[in-house]
Amino acid sequence: MKKNIGASKEEMFETWVTELGYNKAVLISCCYPIKTVIEQSEEWAEAEVEAIS
């Protein structure tokens, strides 16, 4: 039997929202490079989320 090790996608997303904010969490979940997302402003993240919506 295989054990489930690690956090679920939902848990990871909740952590990103708490630490980085909703917009940056969305971008990370869409496979944007984490380093790029962290280094950018919240305004940039909001514009990117709007662009991909």
C-alpha cells in the first residue's frame, strides 16, 4: 500500500495565499517560476492574473 506523503495541492495553495497573497498564489499554481513571482510587485501579479483570466 502506498502512503500519501506531503501536502495536497489545496494545502500548498492555501500556504501560498497566506505567505504571498492570492494573485501570486494563482501565478505559482499556473507554473510561473516561483523566484520570478516572489520578486515581482503585487501590482504586477494582479495584472498577470487579469491577463490570464
